Amino acid sequence: MLLEQGYEVRKAIDGQMALKSVHLEPPDLILLDIRMPEMNGYEVCQQLKASEQTKEIPVIFLSR
């Protein structure tokens, strides 16, 4: 849906991959699933907000 509206979208299969991706190329917004393998969305968010590089990026939580 976001691609159809012209947004650039990147996908990460787990929390560690998401953190690496965000630090390599910080996005304007993060849509974060609460339930992920190995590290849940709250833990990922906690690490993002603890980093000077990523703490200002808005996060929207999703759940299935």
C-alpha cells in the first residue's frame, strides 16, 4: 500500500536486522511490529531511543 503511494519501503525480518538498517540509512518513520522473532518491537524501540543517531525518528507500533 505504501509503495503504491510512492513511499520508499524497507523491510527487516527481525529486530537485529532492523537496527542495522536504521543505523546505516536512517528513515523518516519506522513502522515496528510488536511481535518479532528473538527481539520484540518494544526492545527494538528501546534501543532506537537510546541512540543519539536514531532517538528522534518517529515509531508507530503495529500488531497482527
